[in-house]
Amino acid sequence: MTVHPAEGRVRIQVRDHGPGFPPGFLPRAFDRFAQADRARSTTGAGLGLAITAAIARSSGGTYGAANHPDGGATVWITLPLR
């Protein structure tokens, strides 16, 4: 996890070193109840990234997710500093 303040905003980024997101999942990763593959996890309801997106939107921020070029997934949220 990294935190980068810049130009009146803060970007919080989380990266893992697992298999990353399946490419077809990325466009809907922030949808409520979206799960990449039910076989990959035995817990969760697919709400974590949807909640992240809602926090970003309600705060005037941005959010995103991608597969890292060196492997794993990266998810970020950028929020205005107040």
C-alpha cells in the first residue's frame, strides 16, 4: 500500500503480487456484487471495490484498477485533500 499526496489530492494505491484480474473482469471490477471468479475465493460478496468507487465518487475523487506489468493487481483511489 502506498499513499502519495500531490496537488491538493491524495492517491491511495494497493498492489498485490497474485495472478491479477482476468482481463474481461476489469471493465466491471467496481460493479456491485462483481466477482472475478467464484472459484478463487470462498468468502466475499463482491462489494469491496463497489464501496471504494462510491467513496471516491461521493468525495469528488477518482478510482481505478489494472493489472501491473510485473504481475499482480493494482487498485487506487484519488481523493481531494480538505
